Amino acid sequence: PEARIVIAHAVTPVVAPTPAKPRSLDPATVALLSRPSRAPSSGWRKALYYATGTLLNPGDSPKTLHRARLTAQINRPLRDCYRIAVLSLKGGVGKTTITATLGATFASIRGDRVIAVDANPDRGTLAERVGRTSGKTVRDLVRARGDVHGFNDISQIVARDHTRLDVLASDADPHVSEAFSDADYRDVADVAAHFYSAVLTDTGTSALSVSPAGVGKAITATSR
């Protein structure tokens, strides 16, 4: 009969190694291994950092980090003039406050020029929010738009506040206010776009003011 050879292999059971017990680290080592790369910028965190000879670094607070992220977003470079219009069909809802706050924030953080335009012919109060006035209004820029050849020309019409925000006021006397048409707004926005990185507009709600459609066309023309 045919002979067969059978080779049997002994199977050695594999035993998983017992994990080593982790060593406990002292607080100083933990602080060194988990320390943030940047020193705290303010508050008790900064005081603790320097009081321990930079050994303990708790890092900045979530609030400070959130503010830093927002600041970085505001500081992003712009490819062209950025136009922002604050619109509402109803008065007294805070358009002027929002325009002034946005403008002051952008002007104080960014290093370039920012202007806020009061396009409300019914005695807009944007210039009063900044506390300074040049005695000129948006109507003066409409009339002189052909003579504006440099920033010095437009700086004679606008007013600048402590945050470096330039403001183009509306007519203070409603009895002498003229209709501020869509074409007027486009002319003002186009002139401002040559000298400013951001143009904010506080729009009105009356029949004399620029329409939302007119503002939209000016913004769309810039983004093309």
C-alpha cells in the first residue's frame, strides 16, 4: 500500500504581553508636555505664566481665542473694494448703529481705508455717531465727483473719527434735502471705491432715498 508521511507541527499558544503600567508624571512634566506654543496675552493666565518663570502656560482663554479668530477674518486681504449696504424697509431698527459699529470695527482693526456713507436724505445721523463733521455732505461729493482726482480731494469732504473711519454725511436739514437717486449712489460708491478698501452704506427708507435695487446693482457691478 501507498505510504504517507504526516508531519505534525506543535502549536505554541501566543500569549499577549501584559501592558506595562503607565508611569505617573509629576505636574511640572505634564505642564511642559502640554504647554501651548504661545504665551497668554492677558489676565490671570498671563500673570501665572510669568510668575512661574514660563513653566506653567495655561494658554489664552476661549474668549480670547475666539476674538483672535474674528480679528484674523477681518484682516483678510481683499482683492477689490468691498461694499456693504445696511438695508431695511422700516426705520428705527438700528441701521445707522450697525453701520457705525461695523465701520469702526473694520477701520480700527484693518490697516487700510474704510468709509461709511450716509445715503439717507431725511437728515441721517451717521455723522453724529462719530462726533466729528467736515461741514460737507454726500451731495457735495455728487456735485464734485468729476473733480476728485486723489485722496486729498475726497478727504476734504469726509470726516474721520478716532477709529480711522471716514464718514460721508447726509444733509442735516431735511428741508434742503434732495432726492438721492440710484445713479447718485452709484457715482458716490464708484468714487469711494477708488480710494477705500471697504465702503459701507447706511440707506434710508423714504421715497427720496436710494432704492435697495440700486444698492444691489452697485454692489453687483463691483463684484464682477
